[in-house]
Amino acid sequence: MRFFFTLILISTSYFVGAKNFADTLKNSTIIKMTTSKLGDNLILSSISKSPVKFDISPDAMIALKKAGVSDVVIESMVKKQSEIDEQLAQNLTNNSTGGKFTFTKSGIYFGNEGKNFTKLDPTLLNSKYKFGFYSPRFIKSIDGKSANYILSKNSDLYFNFVPSKKDLNSTNNSGATNSDYMEAIMNQIAGGNVAISPNEFKLVKLSPRGNKRVFLQNANMAGQASSIKGRYIINFKYEQVSEFTYRIILPADIEPGQYCFIYLASKQNNVFMNQVEKSFDFEIK
């Protein structure tokens, strides 16, 4: 009994640490905080610790002043947004090879002949624990019979890891929001590491099952996930084409079907923890 309650306590503590990233601050947010009579120190602290997307044009700053935002807060907004803009410009410079690979955000991109790239959207990954004395496992599934994005064997496929700071191993989570899963896993997640290489992802072949696409992940008797069952893993190679960008080389004999990339470096599944997982799914024809 004590062991069971210890597991519950650990699970609860985990969720406290794994709560959602802070919302992105905008001009409207700062105005709302000001009109709510929050002090400058609190607003400045929020600007320092949160991802931001400020409009610092002259007209926008005039509007902020008219709304009662103090000079010191406006100066802080300008400083932080200027640093972000400068870093983005530097990223684009470092991440350019003949103009082909200037992706402005982290993500997985596909296209043809080095142009018209599309960013793969993350998809919710369901997880169901199946107890078995000899083979406990998780059944991982994605709703729907097929993915939204269709690639050919010859499609160009790239991983892009643009850091929010120059230090790729920074634990600062600025720029990571719930709306962008890759931006989130590029930054600190509940005490985990950050993604900086395609090696931290697995390419998984999904099996159709009713109105879902599934694969199996090994687990132990305590309900903790381990490796993905080998028959679902597709080995791929990659080459670095610019500072933050890697071209994915799929096997020449890869079969048509449903696939997904999964990030596995941050945390392990546990039957006691209903973690929200996502994957980047696509179809190859």
C-alpha cells in the first residue's frame, strides 16, 4: 500500500513540474496587466521569464504609452524583442546554404526539389497499457486511417533545430509555447534535455488497425515504457547541411505506408501518468 501511494505522489509531483509553458506575452497582454494595476516589478519579471512576441514599432509604442504602460516596461519590451529579432537574423545567416535551408523555426519540413517546404504538424499520440506477465506493453495509436501529409520516396525531408539562444543546451524556455511542439522540445521539458539532433527521434512504421494507426512499445511489470518493438523501427541516416539543419535520408527500399517521427529523449511513459504525447505523422506513397 505504501508503495502505491508513493507512486501516486511521484505522479502528482511530475505533473506539477510538467505543467504547460507560459503563454506568449504580447502588447495586449502588457496593456491588460497595466490596466489591472499590476506593479511594474511584476510585469518586468513576467517579461523576463516568459516567451514574448511584441510589436515595438513607433505606433505600437505610442499606443502602449497612451494605455498607461510605464517607460521602464516599454524599454524592457523593446530590449527583449530586439534581442529576439537579432538572434533570429543571426540564425538565418548561420542556417543558410545557398538560400535553400533558411527555415525560421524549428521543425520537420518536407518538400520537393529544395522549395515549397511544408512543416509537419504534431499529432496526438494515444497510449494504452496492456498488462501481460511475459509481454507487458503500451499500445500507441494515432486516430484516423491516414495522415494529412503525403510524401513520396523522393521528397526532401529536413530536421531544423533553431535555438532560442545561441547555446543549444540552454535550459531557457523562451520561445517555446504550447502551439509549437517542436519549439517546446527544443527547450527544457520538465527537467529533461533539449533536442539538438535527429538521433533523438525514432522513425516508426504504423500499422492500420480499424480507424487508427498503431505501434507497440515494450514495458516492464511496473508499467514503465522502454524501447519500441523492433519491427516498427525504420532506421534512417542524415547529413548536416547547415549549422542547424539536417537532411534525412530514408532507406531506398522504404515501403509505402503510414509513418511518424517520435521524440524519445525527454521522459519515459508510466501507466500511472497520463502524459500527453505527440508525434509527427505522414504517409509515403
